[in-house]
Amino acid sequence: MMTEVVGSTALRRARGDRDADDILGSQAAIVHDKVTAFGGRVRKSLGDGFLISFPSTVAAVRAAVAIQRALHEHNAADPQRAVEVRIGIHYGPGRRARRRSARAGRARSRRGSWPRRSAGRS
């Protein structure tokens, strides 16, 4: 999962660094809370967003929905500190999983454990 605050540069220009940092801190606390609640792990902080991994795609989608709902409540309660966040989710094996899979495939190939094709088939 990737998150990004919409208009963070404009927020800094309009409100100044101190207010922007405070607003982004509130957003970060909401994101961290929901990520943890759904078994996720923040892999990297990107200034106005995060790179996050989850044990499953379902957990990532549920966390994304919970983040958006919590931000909606936050924005309704304090419109002066409202923040909008974009969330994108990638599903499939990550880089580490692909590397492990490739190493396992090479090991099987060296051991000769791949099934042999019959002579008449290609």
C-alpha cells in the first residue's frame, strides 16, 4: 500500500511548516493506528505518505477503508485541519518474494527435480 497526502506542498505554502507538520502528524497517527490494527507494517515514510505492507490483500483493503473513514471523521470534527489522502494498493508478490521464488527455481533446476517432458511433446 502507498499513501499520499493530496496537496501537501500547497498546505505548507498556505499554512507554514509548523501547522503543516501538525496536520500531517495527525494524519500519520491515524494511518499508523489503522495499519497496526490490520496487521500491517510501515516500511518507509515518504514525508507526506507511507509505503506499507500487509499479510494479505484483504487486510490492506480493510485498512484502507478504515483509514479513509477515520480521516473523514477527523475532517468533519476539525475542518481547519482537514487532510485528504490517496491510497493505492498493489497485490501480488513483492520483490523479496519474487527473489525467493527465483532462487528456489534455480535450486530445483540444479537438482533436476523439474518434471521431464516426454519425447513427443514440446
